[in-house]
Amino acid sequence: MKNQFTLLLIALLFSACIKEAGTKTPLITVDPIPPKIISSDTLNSGGQWGLTVGQSASALYSRIQEIKIERHIGNLSIVGNVFTSLETLKDKLPLYTSIYLDETLGTGTGIQIYFEDDKVKSVWTNDGVGLKRWPLINGASASVTVGDPIGGVYQKLVNIKKQAAYVNKFERISIFNKDINKVYDPSMSASRQWYFVSVIDDQRYNMVSLNFSAGNLVSIYSTIYEYK
């Protein structure tokens, strides 16, 4: 949002201001102002925007697709959508906007691959290092490169996993961010929670959490935040 960028700019300007008056004034830093909670609500019956307690995961997903433009909804986050078998993702991967690869306990060298417009948008390590290709020393058939079509990424990952140096990065495979322009993924019904952000205007947004039990919606948490 515009205001978030404005706040960041102000913080940077303040932190850059050092007055020289005989002695050096300590560097002033200003943390970004956190959003203010305007309202919050929990629904254990009824619903919101046609998302109704008791609905199945698949029915809810269809409704989210119907209201995505009206409610300015981007990606849908799926909690706990973690796998240990790469083969499980063969048909799922094109339905998501990111994939995280790491060892069971988590490392700074874990890999994050992001997609946009059915292509690889960016590749990062968990330590925040941007990569043009991963692994850097591999050939095209066994590396994921920025700009690669998403349809070919799965086979590239299969080829990478065959190499002993990288097999441990496939111990924990996470696909949390669902592309709501794509079809429903049945494994989403195993998640205990989905959440998304609905942008209200350039200062306010609604964080909506959908909570499940046995594949059916049991409650909705809705919190409206405002940036000043």
C-alpha cells in the first residue's frame, strides 16, 4: 500500500539525519508504525461474504474465487501444507505461487522459489540471498532459473533431487501460497486454517482466517487493520 512505502521512506530519512555540532549526534532510527486494529470479530455460525460456517473446503474455495475481484483478494495462504515426497507435488505445483525446500529442522540455505504469470519470478535462500539460478553450478536440466516456465519446474526439481549434494533440501517441501486463479487442490481440505487479506482502501485491510475441522469450516476470524 502507498502508506506503508511512505512510512518506510520517513524512517529512512530520519535514520539518515545526523547533525554535526562539534560532537557527533547519535544516529536516530524510527521504526515503522504498526497498523492499528480497528475491529475484530469471530463467527462460529452464519458467515461473511458468502463464506459460511459448515461449508466444505471445496465450496469455500469456489466462493473465494467468485469474490476475489470485488474484495481485492490476492493469494490464499494454506497453513500446514507441507510434504516429504516430491512426487506428491507433480500436479500440484502449478497451482501455487511459491515452493519452499529445506531440511527437516530448517536451515539458512533453504530455497524459496516464487512464481508469477506461470514463470519463475525469483529464487531466494532463507538467509535472504537472491539467486538467478539454483543450484548455481548445475546445467539447465537440473537447475531452476528465473524466467523458467512453471510447467517445467517439477522435472527440474526431480533432477536436482537425484544429486546427493541437494537431496536433503527435499526433506521438507512446503507450498503455502495458493493461486486462486487456478483450480482447487483437494489436499487443501487437510489444512486446519486458510487466511487471506482483503484490501479495503489504501489505509485499511481485512485479515480473514478460515478455521477448519475435518474439512469443514467451523469459524471465521476477521480483523480490520488501519495504517495512519
